[in-house]
Amino acid sequence: MQTQSLYMLLAQKVLNTLLVLTTNPLFYLSTIFVLLMLYYWFYVRSAARHFQKNNPPLLSSSDTLPTVSVVIPARNEAGNLSQCLASVLNQNYPSHLFEVILINDDSEDETGLIADQIAQNTPNLSVIHLKEKGLNSYKKAALTKGIDQAKGEIILQTDADCIVGKKWISSMMGFFCPKTAIVSGPVKFTYQSSVFEKIQTLEFMGLNILGAGSIAMKKPNMCNGANLAFRKSVFQQLNGYEGVDNVASGDDELLLQKIHKTKQYIIRYASTYSAIVSTPALPTLKDLFRQRIRWVSKSRSYIDRTINLTQMVFFLAILGIPLLLALTPLSMYMLIPALLILSLKIHADRYLMYLATRFFGEPHLICYLLLLEIAYIPYVIYVGIAGNLVETYQWKGRTTR
């Protein structure tokens, strides 16, 4: 009887607590944020699982190898260009089947001079010098010029501050079949000893895997122009960047969305270590914010608005953590959903980062996950708001929008 009375007392207390919660408007607010984070949890876990399905066979016969034009836009990259071109030219791909086109985008340093000097002794390297003024999308204009001159069936794009491996071209081409229009490749940050650069690298690895998972789910939403391959014929069929040239960046994701919208082609992710392209992590927080605000700003021009919806859900789910914590003075019960939301996010992210760090060969970086989770909340809130409000920004010494 005494045990039964204790159970009844406990049940009564639980019922009273539920009554208090359900009569409090904050209960419904917290429920909304929990549901949003559940969507985040499900999406991230699903993308991570699908990432592991990106395993198409590689090409094996030299008879089936396509001709490739590596297109590299460069502006003020004198300090990086020689190393970049050396890595791109040193490929195990048949030399007669690939060319390199460097577009010097009105550089203010010695980028053009260095490119010309290397090209003098390199038969399959050509240099285009642009002097365009008054544009908004300079990078798209540079890429278009290079693609127009390209002789290759496949355009392989990277940036002038990147380093590629010896098997880069062959690895990327291995993911093309006759119906493949575009292949997104992995991009990795290189870092020094600073914790900031290591956390940045970990976060960027996770973004890679999310993008790869979205491609495997046939809902592509992310890729990176530092490592992107696509058919020139498809690019021409879609009139290149026409319709998405109103924004300075987005030569990668907006092209991806244009191709996906046709529903005619296969889109793939090059899920092999030898396809990885490396680029330096950003040295300062200011540089990072500038880059990410630029990335977010192009989302206003997305063709697939379901991506914007997913971004909004992610933003609100993360916003719910500090918001509910701020409401705890009004109701101590807000602490429970706040901790639940945070736990769901860490649980999903840990699985994603586990796969990411192993794919990129950096398993030790997982130890920075907790620091990333703490920093990520104010970072996402600030960048999410600023990226949607900014009208102009500085990029490569130019003011663009």
C-alpha cells in the first residue's frame, strides 16, 4: 500500500507539472524549437548515412578517358600561383588529354607575369588576361572566358590558392558516366597550429559531407568551386551563368542548381581521398566572417527555394538554444528543452564529424567538436543575419554585391 501511494504521489506531481507547462505559452514555443531541432537531427544523420553510398566505379580503360580543360580564375594570387600550377600540371592523367587555362582577372600584383613565365615552358598551359571593369560577377565572367576557350569535353575548375594531388584529374573523371553532368569534389583546409584554424577545418569538413549527402539523396544543395567538374556541352546548353549572374559569387552552387533543375542529368560527389583539393584555412575571424557572409548572401539567388527553407529551419533550431536559455529566468522549465536541443545537435554533429574526419584523414580533429559546438551558435546567428542583410562586400579588393 505504501509503494502504491508513492506511485500515486509521483503521478500526481508529474500531472501537475504537465498542467503548469501546458498553460504556459513558453511550453509551445519550446516545443516548436524541439521539433525544428529534430528535423535538423534527422537531416544531418540522413545526409551522413547517404554520404557512404557515394561509391561509383572508377574508369579503368584509357579509351574511355575524356578530354579535360582545367580552368583556374586568379586575382592577386602571386604568392600561391606557382605552387598551384605545379600541382595541377603534375598529373598522372595522359598529358595529351588535358589542358590548363589560367585566367588572370585584372590582378594588381605579379599574378599575370608569373603565369606567363610558367606558360612559356608549358605547352598545355595557356593564360588569358582580363581587364574587365564595372561588372558585378567578375569571377563568373573570368570562368566564362576560360570555358569558351576550352577544348576539353569536361571542365575541371579550381582556385589559384589550391593544391591538388597527382591523381586529382583521373579521380574526378572516374565519377563521370555518359549521363553525368556535374561532379562535386572534396575540398579540405590546411592549417597551422592554431586552434582557430583547426576548428575551422573541422567545420568545413562537416559541410563537405553534408553537401555530399545531399547529392546522394538527389537533393543537391552544396558544392565548392575549388573542386568542381562539369560537361562543357551542358554548361552551354544552359547558357552558362545566365540568370544567376546578378550575384558576385555562386558560380558553383547556382550552376549546380541550374543543372539539377533540368532533371535530365546525374549529379555525383567524388568520394575518394585522391580527389581532395587543399586550400589554406582563413587566418583571422574577420576573414572567416567575410567569406561566410558572402556565401550566405548568394542564398538569396537560389533557384531551389527548398534549400532556403532547410537553411531557415537549421537557423531557427540553433537560435532556439540561446533563446530558451535566456527565458529560464521566466520559467525554469525552459532549461530542459534548451539542453535537449543542444544534445540533439551534438549527437547529430558527432556522427557527421566522425565520418568527415576519417574521410579526410584527420580523425584527431574530432577532439575539437565541443569547442566547435560552443562557437557555432553565435557564429551561425551572426552570419545568418548579416548574410541576408548585407548589400555589398569586399572580395579580392573589389566591392561587389
